[in-house]
Amino acid sequence: MRSLLDFIVKYSYVFLFILLESVSLALLFGSNERQRMAFMTSAGRFSGSILEWRSDVKSYFGLRRENEKLAYENAMLRSRLNTVLDNIEVESLFSRIEGDYAVARVIDNSVRKDDNYITINKGRADGIERGMGVFDSRGVIGVVMLPGKKYSIVLPVLNGRSSISCKISGSNSFGFLEWYGGNPYMAYIVDMPFHTDVNPGDTVVTSGFSSAFPENIPVGIVESVEEEQLNYMLRLTVSLFVDMSDIRWVYVNTHGQDPEPEELKEELQ
Amino acid sequence: MEPVSFLRRFGLMVGLVLLQVLILNRISLFGYATPMFYIWFIVRFESSMTRNAMLIWGFFIGIVIDMFTGTPGLNAACSTILALLQPKIVTLFLSKDRRDIVVPSRDTMGGGPLAGYLFLTTLVHHTFYFIFRSIPLGDWTVLMAKIVFSTLLTFLIMLAVGMSADRSDKRRSL
């Protein structure tokens, strides 16, 4: 009996190892996507605040670039404003736009993995909800996937699970923007009808068919067009407007968000 | 040599975690190689530690890294395995008369054995890491490339730190 006890004490570390390793492997392989995302505590308070601090430090070094981007956007908006001013009264225009978008800062981001995620520093407390579209002055970035209290995880275009409804600017044929890993500057439009008149150089924008994005948010430029004989669809290679490795400030489309259709769709699947 | 105090070990852990998640995790050479220098924490376990303490510390630093990277259990599983094997790997590179209380370093082992020790610990950790991360195993060549490049990168950083650490401050144990 005593020697048994001695044995157990002497090799207690083996039992401890088995215990700790089981916990780790259970976390690693046992957790479903939702638990995994919940664990992904870059949306949690602790790691979120440290990542935000890093982003603070980094943003000082990027101020010059940010200024350039803002100046560019200002110039673009100003020229656009001039064209609409003739038709619409300014006051009604601003009352419509106000409250449509929340501004958030990207505090964590990756582009090199097979499944990338972005963390932004706005959450449910700021009115962010699942399914809201995220973009910046250059174009589409992704869709809010898991809103935490203060931080949210965004499913970016550069994720195998991302699928965003898009169309060719000026036409009404639409398809879905998808990404299959690899090059972070290229994505694909699939399920575009065969007869669509589309050429390299055409601009891809959001279709407005899903509640995530308003219509006509820029996505990218068509690089090449492939005909998929099997299902009579076109497959477009698209060069993205947004350099996903260089995003700091983003807009979240909080207006017109109606999560119910999305949930219904999920239930139907 | 005095055993390392709890506070000091904890401080080292916090420092290494921050270094890892704030800087090193951003590095991705050729899309394959990411240095995982945080295992320095386990590499420097002194042989006077109980095996239970090694396992708990190893698990702990892994799970904290996981909290930042959104990979529940991945780093914890690998660092716990490394914490289990670390004492065995040390003895492979120690001469028989140096089996007393020792922190693996250039002073206690000599440069050559230290390099071998650092390489083997890194290889063990990174092999488990990339296998666990890639399950279900798909492309073997990509997997091997990731293991080889990351191991080399982490190893070179650890070697540089290991070779210079003791020279500058011989009496410090960490």
C-alpha cells in the first residue's frame, strides 16, 4: 500500500501531464466554431485592451499615411458632393447619412493565414451587431461576425467562410465575392450568370441585395474572366481595392441592419 | 544557484508573452516561418524545479498565448508536451558530472551542447505545433516547410540570445 502511494507521488507528474494535455486537446479539437470564437478573446476585455494599446502605439507611426488617406477621401467626397448638391438639398442629405455608420479602429488583423480575422474596438455597447458590413474609404473589408461587449470580430473578405453579394458597377448581374487562401490582394466572384457582359478592368461593387452593405461600395477591379462550362457561370478574378494588411480606421454600416433575414437564411440551410 | 522566485518567473512569462503576441506573431517570413520565441520560458526551466511545477508553468504560458491568438488549446498542448520532455532533452546534452541543479545555458553546458539542446527543443515544440494546427493533415510538403522554416527561425533567435545572455551577466539565472 505504501509503495503504491510512493509510486503515485513519484509519478504524479504523469497524471498531471495527462490532465493538462487532455484539457488542451479538448479545447483544441472539441470546441465548435462558436466556442472557439468565444475563446478568441481578442474580443475579450483582457487581451482586447492590450491589443488596443499596441494599435495605439502603432497608429502614431502611421499618422502621416492616415492623413493622406483622409485627405484623399475628403477630396473624393467633395467632388461627389458637388455633383449631388445640384439635385438634393444639403440638409436632407446629412440628416439621412447621420447615424448610418459607426467608426471603429482595427486593433488586430491578419492576412497571411488561411482563415483571417479582424478585431475592431467597437462592440454591442456601440450598437454593433452580427451581420453588419465593414468597409473603409477604399472599399469593402468584411462583415461583423461576433460582436463582443466592447470589441467585435469581423469576418474579412480574406476568409474562406466569407461570401459577399457583389455586382459589376452599372449592371445588375450579381455574384458572390469569395476567397480561397493565398494572395491577400486577389479574390474571386463566383456564380455570375454566363451571359453577363463583363471585361477585365470593370469595377466590382456591392450589390445591396444583402442587408450588410449599402449598394455601390467599391470592392475591386476585374482582372480576368473565366467561363465555367460545368454550371454555366462566370468566375472573375478580382484585384481588391483594399490592401487588407493596411487597415486602421473602418466604417461599420449600422443603418438598415435587419438581422432577421440573415438568421432565417441560416436556419433554412 | 538560487531557485528562481515565483515573481521573477511570472515577470519573465509576462515579458515573453507580450513579446510574442505584440511583435513576433506579426512576423511571417515567406508565409511559412513565424518565430515562437516564447518557448524560451520552458527552455530555461532549471532542473531543481519539480516536474509538476514545470508542467503547470508550461501549460499556463501556452494557454495565455492561446488567449491572444484565438487558438484554444493549441499552444497549451505543445508547451505542456515540451515542459514534460524538457528535463529529458537537457540530460541528452549534459555531461554526466553536471547533473546537479542547472539552468541550461552556455556557462553550464558549453556552446555546442547548448545549440543542440535549443535546436531539439524547438524542433519538438514546432513539430507538435504545426501537426496539431494542420489536422486534418492535408499537404505534407507545406507542413514540412512550415516546421523546418519556423524551427530554424526560432532556433536562430534563441541561439543568438542564448549565446549572448550569459556573457553580459554571468550571475543572473534568467
